[in-house]
Amino acid sequence: MSDVVESLQTIDLRIEHLNRTILKLSVPSVMESILTTLVYLVDAILVGWLNDPAALAAVGLSGMLMWAADGLFGAISVSVSALVARFWGAGDFENARRVAGQSLILSILAALALMALLIPASELFLQVMGGERDVVLRGAEYIRILLAAAPVSFTLIVANSIMRATGDTRKPMTITGMMNLFNVALAYALIFGLGPIPRLELRGAALATSLARALGGVIALSVLFSPKTPIHLRLRHLRRWDFGLIWRIIRISLPNVGETIVSRLGFILFMRIVSALGTIALAAHQIALCVESLAFMPSWGLATATAALVGQALGAQKENVAEQGIRRTLLMGNGMMTLISAVFVAFGPAIVRLFGIQDVDLASMAATAIRTSALELFGLCSLMIIAGCLRGAGDTRTPMTVTLVGTLLFRVPTTYLFAITLNAGLRGVWLATAVDWSMRALIMFFLYMRGNWKTVNI
């Protein structure tokens, strides 16, 4: 494929076509993010149908560790996306491919290292988190099964970010859709048993999710090496270990890795407070968390699209396009959050019924948490989109700073104050979360307006 043809694959940065460009990038990204969340949401819903609060709590605590692990690869993907987008926007396609190839090697090695660390530590982690004995044993097995697919399932995160950085958001969406269809069918069969397939309950949910994520990773890697895709990697992009380029990827990733570690540690402390409220409250929180995570996926998709748009716009030296893109995605995102918030407030109990919950206290707690979560969606949306802009520009330090401040000053202290000191229980947990996201969004907006992100050298 010639560079003339390849240049057609860059993002359309004409200001008069900006709305169309944002929609072209964001709609597949939004769909992909929703589908990604559905992989875990399906587990929670089907496990909820077992009417076993301990199993639901095990999914919640175990999922938290997997979410933390995903975050580390998300940190790598941020730097990879920023570099690939910058090279791609400048028309330097070969260097974009070199970054992509080296990042895949780095991801596979990191996944193997994470497996070696987390598999023996899973039970200890769940014990520290305050899980009861049954929750700890079942959750540890759930984690070990999910980690079995780590070399390809975690690499999927980086592979999809490479495609999005080139402006190709449809293929990651399609891959994630295929992964979901496979997961839904397999999870139902393995959890409840179907024909000759035995009923495996929580173990079946873990097996289905692990296999689905592995399938997604294999497909994504195949796509990157296909001559039908713009990036079209070759073995030469992986064969030679380029220490200079690897260090460049790591250097840009370090602030984001720091942000991820602080964020995940803060969330672990946060979840430790929630688990102190008891197994029923923990199970109710898990239900609300699954629903809320699905709700903010449009914001995540818009943030992902914004990162690609800003990266390529700065690579093409079009700062005005980057600024206009941020304003328009903020309007789109918060418009969607208004609709979702209204649905949460009006239909909280109806949403809980999808999980087949029969315990009255559990259902009531979960419905209250879902309704309260409507308060946090606007701050969370604005925070994600502005952070996406900064990361797309290569500024990974500012999001790290805001995360550190938010975790230390807002998330953990306010959660303890509302939930424990003021005895507001699970409602207090979600009120504190709304305060946290809103304050972080205000700080992030102030730092964004200073404009330093426009001159970041990567």
C-alpha cells in the first residue's frame, strides 16, 4: 500500500467536517466500550440469577483486581496511542508501525509477569479486602481462571488502541462485539448447564469470560497483521528489540502507570470501606457498579475518540481543530449523561430486577445506589473527555496529578465520612463518589484551560 493511499486513512481534520469526524470516531468507540463492559456485566447478571450473594460479592472483589490489571495495560495503551496518532497524523507511517510492533512485545512480556505475580497472590488480596471465607475461595478461583488467558487478553487492550490511533474505530468495535456474542452464549451454557455441559455456576462464568477475552485478543492481533488494514504490521516490526523506542513508550507511560496505581490503590481502599458494610451491601454495590460502568461507557468512548483526534491534529499542527473537538465532545457527552441520569432515577428498581435478585434488602440497596449514581455522571463524563484530550496530546502527568489529588483528598476521606462516620451506608458511598468525580472534573478543566497540553513534546 503506498503512502498516498495510506494518507487517506488519517482522520479528516477539516474544521467544516469536524462533527462528522467526531461521530465517525466516537460512535464505534462508544459501542466498543459498551460491548467491553457487557462482558463483565453478563457475568454479574447471570451470577445474580443464581441468587447467591456470596457469588456476586466474589465477582465484585475479583473483578476489582482484574480491573486494576486492565488499567496497567490501559496505561501502556495511552502512550502507544499518543505516539501512533502523532506519527500517523504527520504521515510517518513506518514509525507508527514500529511503535505498534514494539508495544505488542512489551504487552506480552508484561502480561506474563503479571500472571506470575497475581495468580499466587489472589487469595491474599481477597482476604485483605475483607471478603468472607467463601467469597475469598470462590473469588480466587475466578481470578486464576481469568488470568490464564492473560498474554492475549491483556494485549487486546493495546492492540485495539493501536487501531483507534490510526482512526480505525470500527474494527475494535467489531472484535469486541464478536467477543460478547461468544461470551453470552458460552457463559449461559457453562453457568447453568446445557445438554451434556455440566452446571459450573461461578466457575463457568470465569471460563466463559477468559475464553472470550482470549478470542478477542487473537482476532485483534490477526487484524493488525492483515494486509487489509491500514496499520498492516509485519514480523520485522516485532523481531528487533528497539530499546530506544521501548524506553520512549515506557517514559510516556510512567505518569499514566503512576496514575493507574494511585487510582487502583484508592479504589481498593474505597472497596475495603464498602466490604466493611457487609456481604449484602457489597453485592448491592457490585450490581450498581456494573450498571454505572455501562452508563459511563459512552463517555469513555468519546474520550478515546478525542485522544485520537487531538493526537493527529497536533501531529498535523492544527491546534484549533483539537480545541474545537474538545468543546463538541463535551457537549455530546454531557447531553448523553443527562438522558442516562434520568433513566437511572426513574427506573432504578426496574434495572435491579434484570439481575433476578429475590433478596428484598439487596434489591432495595442496589436500586438506591443506582439512583444516587446519577449525580456523578456529569463530573465523570467531563473528567474522562478532558483527560482523553491531554493523553492524546502526550500529557500524561496532568491526569496523574489530578488522580492523586482526587484519591487522597476526596475519594477515600469522603467515602469514610459519609458511609461510616455519618452512618449513611451504601448511599453515602455513592454520594462520596459523586463529590470525588465532580471535584476532579473542576481541577482537570482548570488545568486544561491553561493550554500547556498544546506544546507537549513526545
